[in-house]
Amino acid sequence: MSAILNQIIKIINTIFGFIDDLFSYRTIYAITGIFFTRKFPKAKRCHKYAILIAARNEEKVIGNLLDSIEGQDYPKDLMSVFVVADNCSDNTANIARDRGAVCYERHDAEHRTKGYALQYLVRCIERDYRTDSFEGYFIFDADNLLSEDYITRMNEAFDAGEKIITSYRHTKNFDDNWISASYALHWLRTIRNEHRARSVFHLATRIQGTGFLFVNDIIKDGWNYTSLTEDRAFCADAVAKGYKISYCNAAVFYDEQPVSFKIAMRQRIRWAKGHLQAFTENAGKLFYHIFFTNGIANSSAQVKDKSKLTGAKRVFNNIRMRFMSFDMLTTIYPRSIFSIFKRLTVFTLRTILIFGAATYTATGSAPTFLRYMLKPFGITLAANNAPIAFLLLILFTVGWTLNTYLGSILVAAYIFIIEHKRIMPMKFIKKLWFCITFPIFDLMGRYSLLIALFSKVEWKPIPHEAALKIEDISPSEGKKRASGGDFAKNMRK
């Protein structure tokens, strides 16, 4: 019996060890993100864009977003703003219209996700304006704020031939408390560890809900992403169709983060459920395209100028699409769930072996340094020492958890250091506290996946209360941005 259980443990560890090894290439992303990001040349022409905003009871913040759009240094006649006031019971629609936006009101209590609201909005645009009358589409949440050169910078990437582009996501209320700070650090970590490198390598990164631009071809058949996390479904589907997703580091927008643990956990569980939906809906397509591309990699939708395609370029595009499919598959793979399952299973099997299998020795599963630490005390981790072996198993599990926790703390510290020019000044003690509490945010994400797996999740709006204007955001909560100070210059670098 013990031999069988030991073999099962070995097989589980081998399988999950192999899967973990598949993620090791991302170390290259993290290192590249320290030093490089893609920069785009000045645009040769200004393109015509539609700006889409889905809003539900956002009267406190939507006016400030629209003001920041109005304040863009981009030709006004090339920007059209469309708002869908989705199941609103406040003054959102009137504020949007007063600020010059085209506003459609939607009332559908059954289909409540942001994806359904965008689907309705795109249908209205197709009916009244035609979606192909705009070259590209921006999507923002009502609580966002845009730097004055945001659309100009995104236009540079679009003019360079990029079809889908995400941008630098900053936080309006970074230092409200540890929850909002954790969100802010999370977004910045993704930028450093994923966006920057993927843009350098001309691969597909991921959009994250808001602050992105895409070519009109994407919605020629309407907006078809209506799950709990429409952004993940959008990304996975786009990559399966061969699209790159680039990143523009120079385009900065601001987002409001939750400050309530209850609301944050509710949001993380919704994200987790959407993550699972995106995996079940798109994993098959992505896996298929790792092996078969069916000519998509060199289609006219993905290649700017097919006349310049050489044989070598075709091969390169084909290889790149296969890797992008693999890369996106690892992104939507619910790694935390399988990791928790693996650890619980192995822990249970080892416990059974310790207390129920006469031929079991704990030595093989014990870290070498612990065996040497216990040796002077005459403790040998053999079958006749089951309580000690079980204690060691507990200590090893706790030690692994603490090691993971420490790793997250160091990541947060790294973000504070490397992004110091863009993060508002705050006291060292606050930064230290935010670093110490950041791992809790990661634990929330890890276990929200487990909760989402066994629960029914409904979309609920996240309340937004930070009614800041774009000119209010500066290092000292003052007016450096308005006066063109150093912080504002760093934002545009």
C-alpha cells in the first residue's frame, strides 16, 4: 500500500512539476521588463476613434472622465464619445449628455454584465453611425481619468500598425489603504512582468478590463464578449484569431480601486469565475493553434502590408502565433486551483503514509537542511517517528507558505523602487505597510478561484467615490500636473 501511495505522490509531483516548468520562460519577461519597453515613433496621421464607456450609477465620477477626454491634445473632430447608461437610477445619462457624449440608456436587469452593456452600445453605434466609420475603439470605465496626451500616445501605437493596444494603468487612490494600494501594485506588477516584455518581443499581452484600444475589425460582427470578465474572453479570442496585443507605456490613465475588503473579495471572486469561464471557452482553441494555425498568422487582418511578406517572415509569423497561443493559454490556465489541489492531495497522502504505512520514512520528503538540523538531537525521520515526521510535514508546508509570502513582499518593494518616478510620494512607513500586506491580495486571488469553482457568481457594480479631476492628481496632491512639474513630465516619458 505504501509503495502505491508513494508512487502516486511521485506521479502527481512529476506532472505538476512539468506544468510549473512550462511557466519558467516568464522569467525572461520579468528581466526584460526591468530595462526595456517598446516605444513608438510619432504618428504620421491622426486616426478617427470612438470612445466607449459603460456606466451604471456613476454620476459622481463620469463627468470628470469626460472632462479629461475633452482636455486631450488630440483633434476633437476625430474623437466621438459614446456612453451606455446601463440600468441607471441616478443622473449618469444627463451628465454624459451635458458633457457632449452620445448616451444610450439600457434597461435589462437579467443581463447585467459590462459585456452585455458594451454589446448593446456597439449595436446602437452600428445602427446609427456604422461601426466601420471609426478606425478604432477605446474602452474606459466611468471612474477612469486620462492624461492629456493619452490618445495622442495611443494613436502612435495604432499608426504603427498595432491592432490591439493596452496602456499604463495608474491608480487615483493609491494610498487610501492597503487594499487600494494592493490593487495599484498588482497593475504595476503586470506592467513590469508582462506588458513591457511582450511589447518588446511583439507578442500578445493581455488587456485588463479598461484603458485599451482595438481596430474596428474586432467588432465587425458586434461585441460578443459577455461573460463575467469580458476582458479575458476578448484576449483569448483575439489571440486565437492571430492578433497581437501590444502595450503603450507612454499612455497613462488612472483608475479607482476598492477600499473595502468585502467589495474587493466580491470583485476577486467575480474575476475568478470569469477566469474559469475564459479557460473553459477558449483553452481548446488556443491549444489547437499551438499546433495548427490554418494560415491565420499571415492573413490580411493581422499583417499590415502583405506585399512585404517574405518566406522567412511568414515562417516567423507562424512560429510567433503558435507561441502567443501557448502564452495566452498559460495566462488563462487556472494555476492556483490546480496548485491547491496538488498540495492538498499530496499533504493528505503523506499524512496517511506517516500514520498508516509501516514502511514509510519521512526522510525522503524532508528538506535536507531540516534533516541536518534535527540530527544533533538524535531525531531520525523514520517510520518509528511518525509524530515528528508529521510535525515536519506541517513545518514544511508553513515554511513554503511563508516563503511565498516573503516573495510577494519583495515584489511589492521592487515595484515601489522601479516605479518611484510614477508613484506619488508617500511616507516610508506607508510603503512598508503596503509591502507587508500585498501578499494578502495575492492570497485573496488564489482562494477566490477555489470559491468561484464551487459557487454561483453574479455581476455586481463596484461603487466609485473618488471624484478627483485629472488636474488633482500630482505627487503632493497639489497642482504640479497643471503647472507642468517633474511628476507630469515623468508621466509622459
